[in-house]
Amino acid sequence: MTHRLARFNSLLRQEISELLQRQVKDPRLGSFISVTSVEISPDLSFAKVFISHFGTEEEKVNTLNTLNAAAGFFRHELGDRMKARKIPELSFRADDTIAKADHVLRIMDSLQEKQ
């Protein structure tokens, strides 16, 4: 990944996080949503936004559906906030890295207790 893409990924992640915290007041979204990373295609046309959400599976699915439905709103707001010629189309995806890490740590703890 080029330095330019990495910098744009970081900037997009920061701006989307700020939008979620300060401007989006949708009751369908859960209380704690975190943008973990953003992956932009090399031609800057598409961006996958990975989010972490704590809650039940149903809440996670509802959150992803709500965010994907509001992708146009996010893109418009990013266009107003950022000085970029082109704002990529956004696709929100679940990032379950934190849940997997927690699961592995619990297994390791249980193995340690057995010794």
C-alpha cells in the first residue's frame, strides 16, 4: 500500500468515526460503534469500512444494515468535510477481531487454570 493510500485510509477512518460520534443520532445504531479500519481500492473508487460493535448478533446485523443504508449520507458529509477530489463509495463490514481475540484469551486462561 502506498503512503498516499495509507494516509487517506487513516483520514477516512478518523472522519467517519467523528461523524458516528457527533452527527449521527439514529436510534437503530447501538450505543458503542468503533471504526477499526478502512481499506480503499487503489483507484479510490470503493472503501470497505470495518466496524466493531458490542451487542447481540441481531444488533450487529441491524447496525450494519443501518450503516449501509446511510452510506450515501456519509459519503456526502465526507465530501463536505474533506478536501479530496473523489470520495469513495462506502461499504460497511463487521470486524470481529476483538471478539476473536477475547475468545482466544479465554481459552488460554482456561488452559492455564487447568494446570
